[in-house]
Amino acid sequence: MDEKIQSLLHALERAPQWLRNELASKDAGVRSSAEETMATMIANALDGGTGHSTKD
């Protein structure tokens, strides 16, 4: 499997339940906010980020 696809799958797998619920919301505002959050997670994954913070 392609590395980008692996990164995307990893981002989707670690999406929290609240985000999954909001993506399925009938409220357009809630759904839009969830879509922005998911897009940020995907962009981070494609940039090679893990989504985990690191201590300096």
C-alpha cells in the first residue's frame, strides 16, 4: 500500500468517537466544524505528522 494511503488510513483510524458522531450530524454547523477538524488531521498526516505532541 502507498505511504500516503497508509498515512490517511492512520488518521482516520485515530479519529475520536466525538468527531465521527459530529461528521454524521444533521446540523450543518456541527458537521462543518467536524469536517474542518478531519481535514486538519489528514493534512497533518500527509505532512508526516503523527498527531502526538512531543516534549522538548
